[in-house]
Amino acid sequence: MISLPPLPALPAVSVVLPVRAEAAHLHASVRSVLMAGYRGEVEVVMAVAPSTDGTERVAAALADDPRVTLVANPSGLTAEALNAAISTARHDVIVRMDGHALMPRGYLDLAVDALRTTGAANVGGRMVPEGSSPFQRAVAVAMSSVWGLGGAGHRQGGVAGRTESVYLGAFRREALEDVGMYDPHFVRAQDWELNKRLRDAGYTVWFVPQMQVPYFPRATWKELSRQFFSTGQWRREVIGYHPGTRSARYLAAPIATIAVAVGLVLGVLGLAVGAAWLASLLALPVAYLLGVLGASALLAERAGGEAALRMPLVLATMHLAWGAGFLRGVR
């Protein structure tokens, strides 16, 4: 493992944010960083993409504070935004946030302490999904369960220690620059892919359970299905670049998607032509449906009320949209 130089007690911190179409949330997000209670020097660097909702105007007003710096991100791509912000940042500790996230008080202290005590190149915690509408609450519960997004610690929690990836992350600049920072090729999954390269280079990625950041998931079925389709596409792309990352966890959704689609098409055809052996393939989508209903029942108490009624739709959308995206890939 690569050893990094020790950090001082209160190193200066640069918080970088990729910003696009965040007019409704950006002011609160930046203020939460500046009010997080860290006693060392803090700067905020926002890479702002062209937006139609007034985000650039909000960002410009925030930049009246000398602790806030703006940099342009003409492409709108997240990886390019982060690289531009990191290149502009002045300090050696780089903390990633998002323009719609609220940094909890004490978050920077936890990040700096973990970087210092573990010697890791990247430390971070987990997203804590929250929702206001019944559909959004169902998505939030599903995302933090093994039935929705698998067993990743940065989604469900766990114990402190080495891990594959973390949510957002707090980095040592030396390590980021050593591996070439974020890869602009990856429209999604750029965090996981960066952490893979950090680990391959001999650096440590460390999970800190106390570093929890609220996350507000997609609030409509259309937005959710689009998000998961794209995530599945880019997960396949990561596997294409890093074949060793292929695992049963990532193949489960595309296999389920194929089984459901084949079972429905051939099963209905079997019923139409009177072929019992083909019709028997309807057992595949029926088995999947029963599995989704069973998982939904297990999550019903956590979701509560109307959200529990939406859980089967949410889980099926997560699985099948992700699987369809993975099967299609990036073209």
C-alpha cells in the first residue's frame, strides 16, 4: 500500500461541487458547507454548467463570498466538472459534494480525521435516501436495502474499513493527481471507476459509517427508470474497462431481465399456439413477481402506508431498467 505524507491537525480543505440545474438547492448546499463547523480554512469551488433554471445567477451571487470560487464547465459532464474544480482548488484535501446535497455539521471534521488516522487516499460514508412523496419514500427505502441496490456499504451502512467505493468522498490531492483524476469518458459511475483505479494503484479507500449525507431520490417513475437504465449502461462500461470487477451482484439484474422478457414472450406464444412447454416458461416472470412481492412485504414496515403500496413497482423498475441498460450498454 502507498503511504501518503501525514496531515497537519487542521489542514485547509477545498470542497468541490459539479453544478448543473441546481437553482433551487444550490444556495442551501453551499451555505451548509460554509456552516459545517470546521475550524480550519475552507474554500468552495463550483464548476458550473450551462443551465436554464437560473443556476448560474445563483452561483454568481454565492461567489460574492471570498471563500467561493466559480469555474466554467461548458460540457456539463460531471467528471469534467470535478476535474476543473480540483485543478482550480488551492488545497491538498479535496472533498466532493453535490449541488443538491446538504453537508451535515461535523462532516469535514470526520473526513479530515479519517484521512489522517487511516492514511487513505479517499474516505467517505454513505448516502441516506430521504423522500417526501409516497413514491419517493418507497425509492428511498428500496435504495438503502439489499433488495434494491445490493449490499454496497456506501448505500446501506456497515463498519469502518477498506472498501471498494464510498459516497462522494474526501481525497488526498496527491493520490488524485497520481491516477489522473476522474475519467471524462464515464458519464455515470465515475466515482466507482476512480476508486477502482486508486485501489489498483495501491491506495486505500476507507468507509466511515458516520459520514452520512442526505440524498433525495427521483420522485417519478419516469425519472427513476431513466436513471437506472443509464446506471446499468455505465456499469457495463466499467466492467468493459475493468473486467475483473464482474460479479454475480452486477449480473443478477440483466439475468432477471432476460428471464422475465423471454418467459413473457415465449410463454404467451405458447398459450396462443397451444404449446404447453412454451407456456410453462411463464413460470419465470411469475417467480420474479413473487420475489418482488416478497421483498416488498419485508420492506413494508420501513416504507409505511402508501409508500409500501408502491414498493413492487419501485423494485421492479430498479431491477429491470438497470438490467435493460446493462444489456444495451453504451453506444
